[in-house]
Amino acid sequence: MFWPKVLVRLLRNEPAFRSVLRNRAQIAAEELAALLRFMLIDQQIPPKTLAELEQQAVMRNYVPPRPLVLAANDWWLHDEDGNVYLDYQGAYSANNAGNANPRVTGANHLAASFSSVLSRARRNRQLPLMAHELQRALGIDYKVLPMNSGCEAIEGAVLLAKLVFNRAERFGAKRSDWFYQGKQPKVVFCQNNFHGRSSWAKAASSNPAYRDPFEPNCCESEMVNVEFGNVEQLAAAFEQYNCIAFVAEPIQCEGGMNVPAADYFRQVRELCDRHNVLLVLDEVQTGLGRTGAMLGQHHFFDGRVGADIISLAKSLSGGQEVASVIMARPELADLIRPSEHGSTFGGTPKASATIRAAVRELEDRELCAAARSKGDYLLAKLRMLCESRPEIIDVRGVGLAIGIEVHGHGADEICDRWRRTSFVYHGREIRGCWTNSTHGITDETTVIRLSPPLTAPTDLLDASLYSLALALKHPEAEKYRRTDLESARSAYERGHRVGNEMRYLKKRARRFWNDLQWVKKENS
């Protein structure tokens, strides 16, 4: 009886589907019009004029290098002079599945034909399916609260922790005791953290460049900072202050690709349980494959989820949407009441459909395993390349979240040289590798960020090391040149790539079939 039901639903919703098809046709026409305008008008505006307009009209909160990026696809960046760069930044881990991933982009565009924002005051099909997809992919029953930016998600996670403290029975004794003694509840953060750029996130930061220009900062009286990876300091903070939550990133990406000891978060979990403190983990950059696991915390909890509350963003939508989520244990999530927190754009059909496609792409491309194997290989090669360089302090990372720590502000100079140092890959000249620096553990160091799309081929990452060796002025740079990768691909190599793509399509077909059987079962 399944197929007759499909036909009945199609006929019943025929006006809606007719509207969607009409929208698709109009959108296709508008895309052609926009392309024509771009090619004949926007593209013809001189770079000097654009620079003047940017100086006149755009606040100077970023100072990117001069080349104008015309397009980005897969792991490539194309500038307006025809140069091609290897993307080693990955938009701060937003493009784990590659720039302009076709599967994610297609889902995004189709969803846009059905509706724009509906607001959470109306139900839609995509939101519950997205939440179910995340539960299934992560293997947890945590409930989802959709938001927009990563900063909103982690700030919302802390707000939820405060709400839980105010309502949950487990905190009843603490609440009564602290209320009568006039004690203020505290949330503990890590030094060198990066949780975004809102007023709250700046107050939680230990970086003077982020915090000091915006003083006085709100909420500082509620916050305590401890050293990342230092269990003794955290234990002392729990003893000294009235702590309700501990907030951390599994790996500090923006803080310098800092990786804690293997047993750090297990000890943190034990401390939180002993002191009745909630553990909140910010997985905005580390989540969804970047570290070689679905979540960064999987490395520290034997593949399990150890946090009470999680925030996800960036690659959650494959770089296509401003979309994020808060995920919390059901007993905590159920404490929130309608209208207490939310977002107009959070959980839109378009964002939810895009997230579903991004998660499925991550799984079907096996990008977690790819990040592990590529990351291990790249890390070993980088350590070999950098071990004799006096300006390099350390090379560290997990998966394809890798940092090269450099004395002083040398990372910026090296990044600039690397972007302008070419190499050849399969008959194609690559202008350079484009990334930027992040912060070091101290003010005296900076870190070169290596977070390419997880889809970038291993041999391409290997070939790019010659460019890095030249940028570092390595005396034996030629040793890292892969001349065997400079010629055009052989027929065997092209056939191998086709074979990999066929295996990927087979997985997608199997997923489609399994989903179809599930839908049939739900309709029976």
C-alpha cells in the first residue's frame, strides 16, 4: 500500500509542488540574469575601485591579503588573475566537505525553492528529520535546539546550563545554600579559549586583543578562567568557587591547535560528577570530522560523548548556511519551556535540509577516516620537515587540525610566503597554499593553521610540502619535491578516481534504499 499512498500525497499536495516547480524555473532564470550581471558589470569593476569602496564602506575588522578570490571549489581557491591556490584554511573548518560541495549545495538550493524562513512558530518537515539525523550520526539521544552562528550556539549552551541549575532537582541543595549565603554561581572557562565575538564571548576570553578594547565587559563576575589541560587548577576552582558549569573546546583550534593529554577530559568528567558541575563542550571547529572523529571529544572518551551539553556549527551546514545547534541530554533539554530561548532563523527548512545533506556527505565520503589517515601522514611529514628549522617551536594536532608554532609573529610572514610559493601538481601550476596564522600559547608565539578540506587528496597535501619547505627557506627543500606528482595523471590514476566515485555513489544508493524501507515501515 506504500506506492498508492505516495500517489495520494502527491495529488493532495499538487498545488504546493506546482508552486515549487514554478519557483525553480524562476530561480534558474534569475541565476542566469545574476550571472550575466556578474560577468558584464561586477567582474569589470577594477580592483583599485573595489579597494577604495571597501575602505570607504566596510569596517576594518579584517585585513585579508590583496588577491581577490573569484571562486572556490573542492580544495581550490581561484583568484581574478587566473591563479589557483590550495585552501589550507578551510574557512576555519566550515568547509570540511570541500568548498561548494555539490551535494550540500544542491540540497540547499532545492530547499530554497520550497520556502524562505518560516520561523519556529510554524512546523516544517526538515527540522525533526535534521535532529533525528544528528542523533543517529552521533549515536546519542541528545535533543537539538537550532540556532545560527557558532557563538550563538555555545552562548546558548551556557544559558541552558544556567537554566538547568535554576530548575533541576539535582542542584536544589546548591541553589538553596548559595541563595541564603549570597553566593554567585560561576562558570569556568579555559585560558586561550575562543568561543566567538559576542560581548559574552569576549568577557570569557583571556586574549587582551579580543577583550580589552570592549571593556567594561558584561558577565565577567560570573566567570573563572583556568589553564587548558590543567586538572589541578580546575579542581582548585571547583573547590574555591560556586561552579555550575565547565566550558571548554576538546582541542583549542583558534587558541593555537592545543591538544590536551589523552586522559584530561576523563579526569574533567570525574571532577564534574564529583562536584555536581555540568560539562559543556564547544565542538564548533572540532566537530564533524575535522579531528578524524565525528566529535573532537570522541578522542578522549573512547568514541563516546562525555559532555552534558554540546555546541555544533561551521561544517554542520557544509559551509552553505549560517546554522548551528545546541545538543543536550534529554533530562536537561526537557527543562526549557516554550519562548524561553530561540531564533527566527534557527532550524529553517533550508538550514535543516542543508545540515542533513552535510552529515550524509560526511558519512558517505568517510571523511572521519580520511581526516585520521591524512592527518597522521601529514603530521609525520611536517615534523620531519620542521625539526631542523630554528624558527619552529612545535608541530602538533589531531586529524587535519594541525598547527605549526613559530617564534614571535613569524607565522604571518611564513603564511604570506607560502601563499606566493608555487608548486606543480599533475601538470597544473599551483600558485601557493593559502592559510593564515592563529594565536600561540604565549604572546611571544604565533601558529600556522593547517585545516584543509577533508576531501583534499593525500598526494596533493604531500606535494604542497615542497612549497612549504621553500617558504621556510629550508636548505634541503628539493628533498620534499614530489617530481612524480608533477606530470599529468596516468590512465590508471584517472580510473582509480572514477572507481572511488563509483563506490561513493553505491553508498549513496544504499542509503537511499535503506531510507525508503524505513519510510515504508513508518507508513505500514
